[in-house]
Amino acid sequence: MTDAATAAATPMVEKPALEVDNLSVRYRVRRGSAGVVVDLAKLLTGRRTPDRVVNAVKNVTFEVPKGETLAIVGRNGAGKSTLLRALSGALPPAEGRITVRGRVSLLALGIGMNPKLSGRDNIRLGGLAVGLDEERLDDLAPEIAEFAQLGEYLDYPMDTYSAGMRARLGFAVAANLDPEILLIDEALGGGDAGFTERARVKLAELMADHRTIILVTHGLSSVRSMATSALWMHQGEVAQEGDPEDIIAAYMRYCRLEDLELPDEN
């Protein structure tokens, strides 16, 4: 068989939607939570109080095949949200590399919305931010507005919204802007029970449409019902990665929750 024939007979292996290689993310915070104390120290000594460097994500490596759903679990402060923001491009890596193959949409409360603009204006802002052209955005905007079910409040400034209303608009924008890779940071529980169910149905549609989803959640039942793989983060590092059931079991043992029933998230 010739080289050309061999190449033609070899099936093409699709590259992962997302690859993370030895990723580390750091950020700086000012020492001392009370600004008066910090300013007084600077005034008396003539020197600026040194910042503290937080190593939020350390040497993380994983990949997500196209069309798969990866759930990320871990306690507060484990680095989950920092990781998601790095994947979205909002935070730069200190070390390592992130390779993204597809259009990314980040769903995180308080991220990507302008509270001074109306809900309708924020829909357009979100579409332009992910690179949609005006014609495609004109087609999608009515669908997003209907999904959010905000009625007349769609034309009010977002800083007049309740937390639940902001969550509904955020999900409607992120999930309906034709995302190829959807990053979700603990943003499914902000609405009422009816909207939460609509959100789950929408996510099921995206999964059936071979979209890639990365879900940060404390809800282990969501991991069990949605994820095709799972990753447990601890103190900025990957503690374990693999089958969702195995990760749930290991994480529950760590948290000493083996004998407790999984919570009903609705």
C-alpha cells in the first residue's frame, strides 16, 4: 500500500476542544484588608506595603474532547473559578499553555455584564464580545430575550435586577449565543425552580448538539447526571481526574460525606 493510500485509510483523530498543559495562574493582592491600616503604614514608613502573591492554580494539565462535559469539583478556594477565568482568556497564565479550539462563552455571575446598561443592551454586548456579526446577533437576540423571561425589565438597567434576574439573563446570553465551548461557574442555581429546569433542558440540548461544556459546581448530583468526565481540584492542583462516579466517591470520602444523601438541587 502506498503512503497516500495508507494516509487515506487512517481515520482522522479529532483534536480536543480544549488542552491545558502545565498551567499556573497567579495574582497579587494587597496585604491587609483594611485600607486605612495599609495607608497608615505607608505614610509612617514611606514605603509601600508589599503585595502578596497568590498561587491560585498550580501545574494543572488536562484536556477535554469536543462534545464532552467536564465537571470540576473542590472546596471553596481550590482554584476552580480562577481556572475557568484563565480558560476564558480573562486571566493570563503565569506558566504553561492553554489551547482552545472553538468559540468560548463564560457563564459566571457578575462577569461580562455592564450593570448600567439594560438587559437588552447586555445581550448585544455579550454577542459582540464572543465575535458574532451583527446579522447573526439580530437573529439570536429575540430568542435570548424570550428565554430570559424578564418582560419589561429587559429594558431596565441591570443594576435594578435581583440576583435571580441577573442569573437568568446571564444564562440566557451565555447558552444561546451559539457557544462551541461553554464554561459554567456555579451559575445554575440563581433562578427559580422553573427557570432552573429550563436551564437544564437547554444544557441537555447543547450536549446533544456536541457542544463542549466545562462545569464548576458543588452539586454532585449535577456531576453524576451531566458529566462525561470529572476533575477534583485541591489547593490549586489536580487531586484526581477520571470517571465522574470515581471522582464523586473520592471527593465525598475526603469531605467525610460518604453516609450522607446527595442534596436535591431543586
